[in-house]
Amino acid sequence: MGLGKVAREQQIAVFGERGSGKTVLLSSFYGGAQEPEFQKTSLFDVVADDTSDGNRLHQNYLGMKKTASLPMSNQLKATSYSFSVKRRKVPGSKAKNAKQVEDLRLIWHDYPGEWFEQDPNGPVEAARRVETFRSLLTSDVALLLVDAQRLMDNSGEEERYLKALFTNLKNGLLKLRDDLLEDGKPLVMFPRVWVVALSKSDLLPDFDVCELRDLIVEKAAGELSELRTVLGGFIQAPDALSVGEDFVLLSSAKFEPGSIEVTKRIGLDLILPMAAMLPLSRTIGWILAMKKGGEVANHLLSTVTPLVLLITTKIKLPGPLKFVVALIGPSLADFMAKLTNDKLDEFNRDAKDKHDYVSIMMTNFGLDLERGEKDQVLLRSLK
């Protein structure tokens, strides 16, 4: 099918062990967006660019909703899914006044957990793992899933599971390193924001996101630090990297014997906002910290979301990189520090008045993240 013009493409890579709920999470994310209740209130539709992918994910969701049947996992299979986020008409807008609208797109990369738990079965599979990892290097954000069921299974000894989780990921990455780095040269393009996400969080209903952070720090801070060091070894400008500084609770549904309540979800409405917005403040800070522009600064600027374009029109910053690196400085940095819920509300109202769909969506995403923090589902880095 034709994909149309894209205003912004967000990419997210999801890492999790076998059974951590990646397939269920993705099916619930997509299936929930097809529900009439979502479509009545949302400003956008989420449409699978590949119809077969959309039908399969929706079928998985309906199986959970109607017969409490879980989808089969994609064992040893890496898959990328592309979703277009298409505008709905803003109430009261007139086509002649509205800006030309382009789609946003989310690319969701699913990396098989088995690949971090067992060696490849021969050179063909080894090569496939490397090529699969290459495909997700363009991701802006990576989600590292911590399985709530595994935490419960190791109650009182959670460090056994958490240490193994981070160590397996670290070792799996080390095995890929030489094949990914040409002549050992570090990469410019690489996921630079790695969020720790608690999957199946409905199993721990009294657990808030601060408790997740505290548990990770208490039980496996050393292993998380080692993982960050390994990830930093893949990239140019390793200071422009955030690993385990953001945390989120995710639940695809409420699971009970004989029933799956798909409407009782946690954190899935934050997936798009996280992919779009989390790199924003980090990118600005990283660029400001760099003495020179270079490849990394150019790449980071290319990943900055449309919200920065909205902001820069407010304070009249010049666009070319050499000027942005020099002048983005205190004006935009201070402005971002003051970008509170009230300020986002102001921008949101202004965008609606101008029928500026992309800015409406991006400011809505910012407000969603604010609500996620207020509800203790999301914890963003203070850096």
C-alpha cells in the first residue's frame, strides 16, 4: 500500500527475554487502537502499513478479548512493524485553513529474547542476528523489559533474575560488536535512550515506578552500569547515552483465570509519546555539552522532534547546525527547563487555533508524559 508523506518517523526497539510479553504488548498496543472507544477520543488513527501484520496483531488482540487466549510468541523470529499515525479532523477546523498534513510513523523493532540466551545455530543464524541488529540501529529509544512474573518467581532474591537479565544482554551485545563495527570504528547511529520497562506490571498492582527504579538500583546497579559501558563502546560520543535513567510500568491487560480484561492496560498509551519525546531534552543537553558539531551532533539534531520546531519559532533561533550549536545555548536550554504542563497546554491551545496537527500531536504527547509521571507510571531522568 502507498505510505504517503511522513512528517516524522519514530523508531523504538524492544528487548526482552523469552516469555517477557513482547508479542502480547505489541498486539495490545495495536488492537487497543482499533477499539471504538479509542477512535472516539483520539486525535489520530494507528494503521499498520502492512495489512497482514495489522490483521495478525488485531486477531491476537481479539483472541485475548473474546476467548482469553494468548498469542503465540515469535520464537527466534525478529520482526519490524510499521504503523502510520494518521490525523483525525480537529473539531472546528476548516480544510482551507489547516496546514498540509503528513503522517507520523512508528517503527517497532522486536528483537528475540532467545538470541541473548543461547548461541546461534550455525553461521547463517549468526549472520541473521547481526543483520537484524543493524536494522534497529536507527531507533531513537530502546525498551528493556523486566518481567514482573520473573520478579515474583524470585521474590526475596530478585537480584538473581535482574543480574542475569542485564548480564545476558551485555554478553549478547559483546558477541555482536566486532561484526557491527567496521574496522572497529564506533557508530554514529544507535539507540541512545534505553528505558527500563516493567512488563506484566498488573501482577504487581501495589508497585509504582519509583519502586521499580529502587529495586533495579538496589539489586543490580553494577550489572546495569556494565551494560551501559558496553553500549557506550558501540558509539561515537558515548556521553550522549542514557541507559536505565528512565523507567515505566507496562501492562497489556489484566489477566485472571479464564479472562483477560484488555481495557485494563497500563502505560501503553505512553509508547508513542516516549518514542517521540524522550530523546528531545536529552538531545538538546547532549548537543550543548559537545565542544564541536561533527557527525554525532548532526545526527542528534536530525532526531529532534517537531516540538523543537514549534519551540524555536517562539524564540527565533536560526536553523543551520553551525548556528544552532553556537546559539541553541541558554535560550533553548532555559526554555526547555521551564517547559511545564502549563506551557505545554499553552502551546497545545495555540496549535489547535492554527489547526497545526503535528504540533497538536506532539504537545499532546508531552502532556501524556506529564500525566504518566503524575500517575507514578513513568519516571523520567532528571538529567
